[in-house]
Amino acid sequence: MFAQNPISPFGVYIADPSARVMPDGKLYIYGSKDENRKDYCSKGYHVLSPFDLKHWNIKKKVFSSCKPNDNINYSDAVLYAPDCIERNGKYFLYYCMSDNSEGVASGDKPDKFYKDGLKLPVDGIDPAVFIDDDGQAYYYWGQFSACGAKLNNDMRSIDTTTIKRGLVTEEEHRFHEGSWMFKRNGIYYYVYAALNKRGEATAIDYSTSHFPLGPFTYGGTIIDNFGCDPCVWNNHGSVAEYNGQWYIFYHRATHGCQFMRKACVEKIYFREDGSIPQVEMTSQGATNPLDAFHPIEAARACNLTGKVGIVRSGIDREELAKIEHYDRAIYKYLNFKRIPTSIQVKVASQAGGKILVLTDSHVVHAIIDIPEGNNEYREFTAEVSGIKVGISQLKFRFEGAEDKDLMRLDSFYFR
């Protein structure tokens, strides 16, 4: 499977990515799985693992809340955001359910788990686990106000005498949900979904401490997925170091709704004082800019304005749809290895319209006329001028009759 951002394969919607480098040296992404436009999550988990952060493998149905396994009766509850960690050759998958209960499953492999009926004595959502340098494990959870406690050596129970509440809060740290903990150079980083300046939980922020249970000082925003979809509401992510590079894993919404979310990844960096500068959403993700002269799926847009949204167009295909007058789609970044002379787009359109092509300079480099009465996908070409050799963002601006669904965009490339 080839995928830059989003890293979830087309037709599969994995949100709340929890990234772990396991003892086999491989990176595994655990996350909840969206299945419809009206509700968060579902009753099972998939796992993503990369070959090279550009080509990914997906292991489906690694755990389910409703399918019998080993003669154990499973509940029918929806599984929310998980986390997973290895200890002493055993893998522990921590999950929360729609009834606000949390539990743990275990297995001998990082991508196959068996529910043992254990429920943890917490009431909340979004579990996260961290093992410190001294071997002590910690468990984090909560919404609006985060909680933390020591895990016992069995990794299946909490030392309830160590529970600490209010580690980070909405009032002081903008905390909303989605806890994650990591340590770097003696600093403990509490990472979480946070309220942005508009009061929406689309940001992933962090707070720091010299102790795993605080006190924590607010640090800032790592990434904000506002603008990935006109109806995005939340975010949830994790931070991991892989092959010497640090990454932020997060999700974006699709389908013009708050659901049907897809995991993404960006590189992050640390200043000398340990602070993390904010990074932007991109289409290229953790790898090189997209090749402008190779077909690019329209669904890789990292910023959308208007009513346009990414929707499923087949079992393993997605498109830009519900495009109206003056909607925009942005792709970051494309590599123009040579000066292009034309652009080719694959479009279906009943109403007809125009696609204006712009780059960083905000100059219109091409106008593609799309005729009306075209419900099936066809390819259209227009001459291009003024695009220079180098790395640049690409912006499509759509124009046509107002209050009409103008077209659907499948893919494009330059020649």
C-alpha cells in the first residue's frame, strides 16, 4: 500500500493514532476505526506499520469487542482510542469503550490480541501508557481534566493509591482529551488534544514536567488540523522517535463531517531548550514532496476551504466532492523537477465550471475549463505558465455557478 498523507489507506478510516516502536524495530500505529458519518469509532481495531514511511502495511481486525475469541464472550460496546506497549516479551493493548470503561488485552505479538475480561478501575476515555527509565509504568486517561497513576508490575492493574487528578486541565493547559506521554532528555512531555483559539479541540498541544505525574507547565501547540475539512471538530495523536527522527501522528476529518477520520504524520523538531515549534499539515507527510509529474490523488489535499470535502468514491478510492463556487484545495508540497508545460486533471462534472491553478506566488498559472453534463470521469488538459523549478505548494480554486455542486476531482498531474 502506497500512502503519504493520509497514511490510512483509501476506504479505511483510522483515527486517534498511537505510535509505538516495538522491540522488533518496527513502528506500529494503533488507532480507533471510523465506519460511518454519524458516529465515532467502531467495534474493532486495525494496525498500520510502515516499510519506509511511504509504503504502509495494514493488519486488519487485530482486536474486536464483539467477535468471540478463545471462548470468551465479548461485549457489544464500541471501542474508542487505544494504546499499546510491550513489556517482558508481552504486548498489552489498552482500550476504552463507549460505556466509559477501560480495559486491557494482551498477546504475544504486536498485532494480535486476546481479551481477558479485565477492566481497569477508571472511568473515562483515551488511555495512554508510559514506561519510565527505572521500569515504572504509568497509566493516563481523562477528558477536560487528565488523570494519571502508577501501573502495577502485571501491567493489568493500577495502584489506586497513586492516582493523581488534574495533571493538565482545560482551564490551565487547554486540555480536552487524548493523553500521550513521552520522555526526552529528562523532560516529560504530556501531549493531548487541546482547544485551539477558536475553542475547538483541533489542536495537539503539550505540557512539560520533570516528573511523570507533574506538575506540568503548558508548552504550546505541536499541530492544529483546523482546515483539513470544513466540518472538522477534534484531533488526537502521539509522538514517537523512529530511525533518529521525531514525528507527530494525528488525524484529519473527511466527508464534510466530524467523523470518518484518517491518520496522518508530520516531522517535528526540538529547540535547544526542549520546546517544540508548531508544524503545519502537509500532503507529503513524513517523506519527500510529491512528484508533480506523477498522478496525485485529489484526496491528499491538506487544506480545504468551503464545502468541498474528501469522500469515498469506491472500495479503495476517494475523491474531492461537493465542490462549490470559490472552494479551495491546497497540496503541500509538490516537487517541480522541471518547468511544466501543462496540467491534466481527472474530473466529473454535471454543472461545469473552472479550476484555477496557483502556487506560492498566488499567481494563476492555468485555468482548466470543465464542461457541464459530464457525470463520468474524464481527463482535461490546460497549458501551464510561470511555474518554476523547485518545491512549492499547489492551490486549486474552483469557480462556477453559485449554490451548485460543480464537480468531483479524482486526481491530477503535470506534464
